[in-house]
Amino acid sequence: MAENISVSVRIRPLNQREKDSDQKEAWRVLQGINIAPSDSNPRPGTSPFAFDNVFAGPCETQEVYERCAKS
């Protein structure tokens, strides 16, 4: 039996407490399915993380379901 495994990540928006403390987003999306820490000085030799799906910003649960679980 073949398994169908995909790895997805959903980056949540900052909550009000984080916004009030001028915190910045911890992750940035690169090329749609890659994410990297949004540090201004990333560690040398670190690579972005790649996923099958990346959901960032305002994203409805229905969209996550349609792309990841429906089939």
C-alpha cells in the first residue's frame, strides 16, 4: 500500500500582544514553499526550510483543507 505524505506549515499572524511590543514576523516566505528565519543576520550556512505547502498571512482553514487533505 502506497502512502501519500505531505508536509505543510501554516504561519500564523502576530497576535495583538506581539504587535504591541513591535515584534516582527519570525519567518519569511521564499519562493512559495520555502521559509527562512526573518533575522536580519541569519547564521552562515543555514538553508531555508522547504515544505509541500506554505500558508502565510490571512489564510482560511478551508484553503488548507482543499490543498492538503481533501484528496
